[in-house]
Amino acid sequence: MTDTRIPVAILGATGAVGQTFIRCLRAHPWFRIAELGASERSVGKRYAEAAHWLEGDLDPDVAAIVVAPCDPTRVTSPVIFCGLDAATASEVEPAFARAGRFVFSNAKTFRMDADVPLMIPEVNADHMALIARQRRERGWSGAIVTNANCSSTTAAVAMAPLHERFGIKTAFAATLQAVSGAGYPGVASLDILGNIIPYIGEEEPKIEREIQKMLGKVSGEAIAPAAFVVSAHANRVPVEHGHTVCLSLGFEDAPTPEQAIKVLAEWRGAPAVRGLPFAPEPPIRVRSEPDRPQPRRDVMEGRGMTTVVGRVRADTVLDLRLVAMSHNTIRGAAGGSILNAELMVSTGEIPRRPS
Ligand code: NAP
């Protein structure tokens, strides 16, 4: 039987995010892994030789794929999932978009550009409106759609329903970020075992700006950023997967903890996202135990796509505080990109293949 799924390429396929794409796309109903790209170090090798595979079994079909260079004349799939570092992405991603491909980026390079959507579909599916402007202004037949920094994603999902209902004025965010957020091999074990590193390069300004863009409103073909201010503290902790964010929030119209819990638990996000293969149901799970969420216990909630929120309580400085946690390489990277691509298939922006 002919496989009518859309062929996709994963660039940066050997890295932490690239490997998560491979795991998440296993048996995907709409997308088929056709090509894998990485650096010169890996090009020409079978994937199984090029990658230091980290988790679970590697599908033999994927293991046998010969790694290609990240070049649109050598990689032909219409959908490109990227797990590239920022410097590589700055050259590679526009080259693919210019060549008519739909590029789903995890790098910081284009996130804050005025014509590039920074998407979490449940939160801001309408930000896709920027794509028409991007194509017109850059002369591209393809497009770049970005994902946020993984901690920004954790915080933004938890803040979105509260902002929508009560209007956030001020946000304080302290992160506890897993080691897989630094890629592979990432942070040296002697630096992180039994330790906390209270610094992650460039992380705090990214969190402060990206949340404002993601929770901003579409106005024509531009985004008016959310008007609240964010203060972020970023910390690396000895956890394998799962970024935790402790949030204190001030509001225009302050909710009680009970009102906030109800809004968070009932929130389902943009209707356009419901029923998509990678959409978690519900997008937020609120836990009532006093010691949750915990990465070890909660990180795979909703196949790693659900944001787990707990400890929703009154704050002594602002109005409300809570703890949010989600999987950094799934919800915060590969799974988020896959959901963005599914949204574009469901709206017809990415054509399906005839069956
Ligand atoms: P990583 O583990 O270091 O992987 C980097 C990948 O890029 C590898 O496949 C590497 O291939 C490839 N690469 C490096 N230089 C290249 C070049 N010149 N040309 C082509 N490919 C090249 O990094 P990661 O953690 O997966 O992160 C990837 C991106 O996602 C980064 O921009 C990061 O900021 C972002 N991100 C990461 C997370 C996370 O939780 N890890 C979350 C959100 C966003 P070789 O193996 O061949 O060198």
C-alpha cells in the first residue's frame, strides 16, 4: 500500500532535539521521516553510526538512513523539522524557506523577527497570520515558524489562560532547568552532579521577551506584545528532562487561588488545535498535592505535551504564585514543532498528499 504521509526531514537529527523528533514521529499518522541532516561530522554515515542514540530503541528504517548535508538541493522533503544551533540555523533555515519548504525551527535566531510566528498553537494559533507577510516581504515561497525557548514555553502555557481571563500586570519567573536543555553532551557531569548552576547564557532575556510576544495580540500582520513585565532567574539543575518554573504573578483583576485553578483546569486552548494528533488533552493538568509537579513523576504527562501546574496559592508580594513544569525537548522543542506543523496541515497551509 502506498504511504501517503507527508515526507519530512529532520535537520540537527543527531542532537538532543533531533533525537526527540525521531522518537515523537515514530508512527505519526501524517508525517513520515524521509531524510536526516546534520553537520559535516555526520554526513555520509548511516544514522546509527553518526548519532550517539540516547533513549529507547532506534527504528531500523531510521538507523539505515544516510545523513545528508543541511542543503535544500540535497534534502527534498517539503516539511523540515530543525534542531540546529542558532548560528547554523541563521544560514540553513532561510535557504530552505526560500526553496519553498516549511521550516519548523527551534533556534533563537528568527524568533523575535516581526514577521516570524513564535508559536504555541493552543496559546496563539492566530499568530500564523504573520506567514503571509513573511513570504511577501522576504520573497519566500516557503516559511519559517519558530518555537520558543523551552522555559518560555512552560511559563507561557501556564500564564496564557490566566492572562486571558484576569490580565497579568507583572510576572516573576525562577526556572529550574534540566540538563537535556543544554543539548548533547551538554553540561559536564562534574559541573552539574550534586549542584545547581545559577546561570544559563542568554536565557533570562529570552524568557522575558518571548513570553510577551507569545501572549501578544495579532494586529493586522503584526504582533502587539503583551504589556506586562517579566523578571526571570534561570538555573540549571541536575534533572534529566523537564523544566520547572516557579511563577509569582500580579494581575489587573486578581483571582483567588480557587478561581485561578478553575480557569487553568478548564482551559482547552485555541479550537483549531483540538483533535490534532500531537495536541495534549488537556493542555494543562492542575495537581492538588502539595509536592507536585515533579519532573521525575510528571514529565511524561500527555506524552510529554501536557504542562503540569501545582502549588497554586496566594502570593505575599504579588497576587498569586504557582509552579509549572513541562518536558523541554518534547513540549518545549520537537513536540511543539510537530504540533505547529499539524496545525498548518489542518488549515491547508501545508498541502496533504493525494491518497
Ligand atoms: P545539540 O544536541 O547540540 O545538537 C545540535 C545538532 O546540530 C546536531 O545534530 C549537530 O550535528 C547539528 N549541527 C551542528 N553544527 C552543524 C552544522 N554546521 N551544520 C549542520 N548541522 C549542524 O543541540 P540541541 O539541544 O538538540 O538543540 C538544538 C537547537 O534547539 C538549539 O538551537 C537549541 O537552543 C534549541 N532548543 C533546545 C532545547 C532542548 O531542550 N535541548 C529546547 C528548545 C530549543 P552533528 O552531530 O553532526 O554535529
